[in-house]
Amino acid sequence: MTTRTVCLALDAQDPLAPLRARFDLPPGVIYLDGNSLGARPKTALARATEVIAREWGEGLIRSWNTAGWFDLPKRLGDRLAPLIGARAGEVVITDSTSLNLFKALAAALEMQADHPGAPRRVIVTERANFPTDIYMAQGLASWLARGYTVRLVDSVEELPGAIDADCAVVMLTHVNYRTGYQHDMAAVGSHVHAQGALMLWDLAHSAGAVPVDLNAADADLAVGCTYKYLNGGPGAPAFIWVPERHQASFHQPLSGWWSHAAPFAMAPAFAPADGIGRALCGTQPVVSLALVECGLEVFEETDMAAIRAKSLALTDLFIDLVEARCGEHPLGLVTPREHERRGSQVSFTHPHGYAVMAALIERGVIGDYREPAIMRFGFTPLYTSFADVWDAVEILRAVLDEQAYDIAASRGAVT
Amino acid sequence: MTTRTVCLALDAQDPLAPLRARFDLPPGVIYLDGNSLGARPKTALARATEVIAREWGEGLIRSWNTAGWFDLPKRLGDRLAPLIGARAGEVVITDSTSLNLFKALAAALEMQADHPGAPRRVIVTERANFPTDIYMAQGLASWLARGYTVRLVDSVEELPGAIDADCAVVMLTHVNYRTGYQHDMAAVGSHVHAQGALMLWDLAHSAGAVPVDLNAADADLAVGCTYKYLNGGPGAPAFIWVPERHQASFHQPLSGWWSHAAPFAMAPAFAPADGIGRALCGTQPVVSLALVECGLEVFEETDMAAIRAKSLALTDLFIDLVEARCGEHPLGLVTPREHERRGSQVSFTHPHGYAVMAALIERGVIGDYREPAIMRFGFTPLYTSFADVWDAVEILRAVLDEQAYDIAASRGAVT
């Protein structure tokens, strides 16, 4: 039987345990919301000071070149690449996930428009996808006015059948933000390709959370987020991946001067840069962008296999303890038990999920809530310990046993 | 005759002189490139520390609400509004200028598509506009595939005639980035409306530089930059203005979840927010965004009339001194002498402009260079003194008299 002592022993053997010291976490908090906003790397403050005081304050305009500000999207993209199975020169960190999705979708539709055969005018995605992905697809489809539509699929089981000869591109979030369900990237992609469609992955809840190998899975395009498991800072710029084989045919309408082949020629006609640079648009928020590096540096001290092993151990432990110690309460596991289908979060429903989560946060266990009735707990192996899991479940048990939650509390939530 | 002593006397009488202490500028530098990247407000470092250490590090996910991160685009937009003649609730600070231009152009085209009469499918702009504006318009027009085109006008004189019954929207940068030419916002806008078109202004070189009154000028839409005269920090998020009268009909394709009426309802169908919120898209880079406030705060200690009076005095002085003291050198004034047509910069051509500017920078006078042969000098009344102008001209004179520049130097430039 698991006890807190057992958890402490697991921590003592945990090869990732020393990395917790790389993060600044407030005392008295068990932070299980790194799937929404990652914790602060301790180096972030010094890096911000360097960018603001020295690079901006002293270097001024010269820092675009001397401090390498122009190169940040590519340089940091190269540093992120190994975490998602990308090659150098295939990723840039830039803009928001929503915007990068728009670029990727637009490019995919154009690639398909060039193909022979019947016009493919359907974007397939899941109704349960994170809403902004759906909204961006709807925005693009309705504005193109060539009969493009977005097809929302109601379940994972219905997905294969929904990918037909009309389908131009399948856009899926690899790990679902609400349930933690993880698609089989290679298998889904293979089916999509067999139907003649392109495969676009949103890695918002995957990058830094689970092993991803985009090139091995033969994916076509991907986007993702740096402020969740990558610990890049609040609202830090997102990323977009375009594999080498698609770069020459990648064209997107957000063709700002940073995506131009020669931005400082100031030519009045657009010509896209060679390579991944064409996925950029306009000037980037340098301070926020530079801080992404502080999060990426920590990953270079370990690897995704070690992170995944601990992630599964943490989520297994959490599921086991909740079911063993809170079993009399109406909690429903939403996240797959099967390792291969699980991301790095665990979600439970509870009829008063919002109120229970509010009570947990009040007691220092920070997870979050998503409609309908879902309590989300994110597990970030870089800074979450096995003892944290034990303590979080004990606090959950106390809140539930004591009914120490206010059912009438008003609602609000944050991704 | 003007002497350095006269300049020092002007500084002694300058009501804006005390504001220089609000900025961090390196010793030995005369910074005449605030039109490209504004100087660092001294408060920026403390604000960054607060956001990173306290709001991110301690508040973690809770800071989206408790630290007001979600409200930053609107709250800072309201603070910027008085500088451009906007009302509260008409401006958000978000994304890049390029992206905001895309949203505004798309919305303008749709507003025109609803109008009766012949289809208006032409976007009119100047060939001399900042390239990213042209690229974004070209990107939008080519992707809409309804026959939209971008018409490039070769001179200010040809502009009125180019606005015809096919013209949907006129998109102009109010103050030209290269020449410093300032359009007559009210007169141009009035002509545009008389032709049945909409008027979209790019205020990148106007906001914080010259008085702007968008509502008084009956403008339709506007975008602009916070990292130039507004001193918001490198690559800080840009702004977009949608007047109240157009908000209900403002629809744009970059419809991410931040532009949704109820982002946390997580509904699978997009419904735009009421008001200016519909001009947002995805999650914003909080650290960079928060620093914009440090620049805006300084403007609240003065007003645009005082800034304009000093700006004209500085640019008059610079033109007079260069012509008086460097008159034997082949310098050509590109910027209008007429006050009403001048922004807050002065541009001179020189056959070896790039090399001369490099030599100036080497000696601590930081301006920049733009093809063809143009040396740009930006004058930012908040931190530039009359003695700075004198000293800069003396250094320019020395560089020219001594031919102390390397004609063979390689080229590079930054906006």
C-alpha cells in the first residue's frame, strides 16, 4: 500500500528531482497547473534584466543585430526542435498558437488546391478540440469564400470515417486540453495520408509533456505553445513547424516583412524567404520571446524519455491514490488509463467540480476547472514530486470529506 | 546666429526637459533613433521584475485574473487612446502592426462588400508605404480570391486621382517612415469618404510623435506601433483602433478565442465579442505587453501639444544647423520644411549615406539608414535636448569634413 513514506522514497530515487531547484515556486503551493501556465525558471529574472537593462537600455536599436534579436525566432526554434522530433531550420517561435494555426491551415489548403482531382474543401477537426483552433479554422474557411467548411467530429471513434475524399486537412490537438486523451500520432497520420489529406498537429499540450517525433510520424505541419509545459512565461510566443519537404510549397497570407526574402531591401512586392522564415509575419515581442530560452535550457539537462517515465509514474500514482482514498465520492476519471493514450494531466469530473477546485486552490493545490464539471490536474515532471501528489490527494480528500466547498461560488477559468 | 550656448538656453527653458530623467540612456550617446526603437523608461525594469517574480513566479496561473493579465490589451488601450484621439473602449494593444493591419483591412473589405452598388475590390496605398503594410495587403488580397487587388500609387500628388469607384479602402501610413512626410489626415480622409471608400491609417510613426485625432478626422480604422515613439520596448505589441460606430460591423478572420464573446464557455462555434474585444485573436505575450505601460505613463505628465511644439523646434533647429554648418556637403533634405507636413524625424540623402551613418553611430550619434541613400534622424521630445541637436550636427560636420567614413562598408539596417 502506498504511503507518504513510499512517495518520499520515490522522490529520493527520482533522477529529475534536482531540476525542481531550477524553478521558483511559492511556498505552500502544490502546482498542478503547468499544463496551463508553466512555473518560472529561476533564470528568467536575470535574463529579463539583461534584455531590458543592457540590450534595450544600452544597446538600443543596435541590439537587433548585436544581441541577436532578429534571430531569436529561429535560434530558439532550433533549440526547441529536439523536443518534438524536428530538425534545425524547421521551427520558429513566433506569434500566438492561434495565428500559427491560421498560417499552417492556410498553407495546407493551398497545397491541396494545387493537387489534381476533385477539389478538397473540408477541414476536419474534433468538436472537443480547444475552441480557438476551431474558431481560427472557421475564420479562415469563411473568409476564403471558395466553399471551404469545417467538419466537427463528435468522437475519436468517428474520426477515421470523417476523413473522406473532400478532406483537405485534418487538424487535431495531439493531447486534448480537457481530457488528456493522446492521439496516436503515427496511426492517425497514416490514415489521413491514405485518404489523401494533410495532417496538422496542435502540440499545445504535448511539447515538453510527452515524447513527440513529428518527422518519424511523417506529419505535415504542427504548431504549439511555449507557456505550458515548456515554461516560457505568460503568453510567450508560440511555435510553428514546417518540415523541410513542405517548405518550398508553404505559402501563408500573413505575409509580413519578417517573412520576406530580403526584409531590408524594402521592396514593394512580397517574395517569401527560403526555409522556415516564411512562417514569420511581423516584429516579435523581444522580452517575452527571449524568456522562452530559460524554459528550454532546463530540458537540455534531461530528455523526454525520462520526463515521460516520471510523468506516467506521477499520473498513475495520482489516479491510484484518488481512487483508493476518495473512492466514496462521485469522482469520474476522464483521462485514459492506457499509458499510450494519456498525456501529462489527469482529469476527474465531480458534480461540483468548480467549487471543489476553488476549495483546493484556497488550500494551495492549484489545478483548474473546465466545463463541464471537469477538474484538471497537470503533472510536470520537472518540478512536481511524488510527495506533492500524495499531499494533493490528501487535501482533495479533506475537501471532499468535509464538503469544504461553496457550491454557490461564481465561475471563471483560465487556460 | 545659433550657438551651443543658445541651445543650452533653450534646454533651460524647455518644460519637457525634466522628463529626460525618466529614461535610461547610455552615456556618450545621442539617440536619434526613437522613431525605430524608443528608449527605455527607467520604470521598465521594476515592472518586469514585478511581472516575472511576483505575478508569474508567485501568482502563477491565478495572475490571469488577480494581476489583470486578461485585461491588459483593453486597459493599456484605454491609456493610449487620448494620444490618438480615440475614446475608451476603442483601442486594444495586441499582436503586431502587420497582424492588426490584416484584421483592419479584412474588416474594411467586408464592410464594403455589404454596400450596394458596384463591387469595390481595390486597396489603394502608396508604393512608398512601409513594405509590411503592402505585403499584408497583398497577402490578404491574393488569398481572398474574389478579384481583390492592391493599387500602388507613386506619389502623394497622384493619390487623389487613384481613389475611384473601385476603391474599397485607402490604407496609408500617416507619417512616412523614410521621408517623414505627414499626410493631412482630415483632408485625405474627407476625399476618401467622398469617393465612397474607407480610410485606414497606420500610425506607426505618429502615435506619441505628432498630435493625432482619429475621431475628429472621421477616420474609419487605424493601427500602430508601441515600440517607437511610445517607448514600449523592443517588439512590444501593437495597437488597433476601431471607432464605436464601426464596431458592430467589424469582423475579421483572425478570430481566436480572445475575440470570442465568451472565451471560457469553450463553445465550438465562434461568436465575436461586443466592442473592441473582437479585434483580439490569441493569448498575448504578457511580459512585453505589461512593459508598454511604462512608456505610456510618461506621456501622462505632458500632452501632445507640448511634445509637438518641441518636436518642431528640434527638427527646425536640426535642419537649420545642418544646412548652415554642413552646407558644402552633398546633403539633400527629404523631409518637408512645412510644419504641417512634417513628422518628428528629419531625413537627408547623401551619396554615401550608409557609410556616413555608420561613422556617426561609431561616434555615438545613433540614427539609421534607409535605401536609397537616406539618413534618418528621429527626434523624440521626451528625451532629446537642443544641445543634443547641436552636438549631433557638430559630429556630422566633423565626419563629413574629415571624410571619416568607410564607403566600402557593408550594409544592414533595422526599422
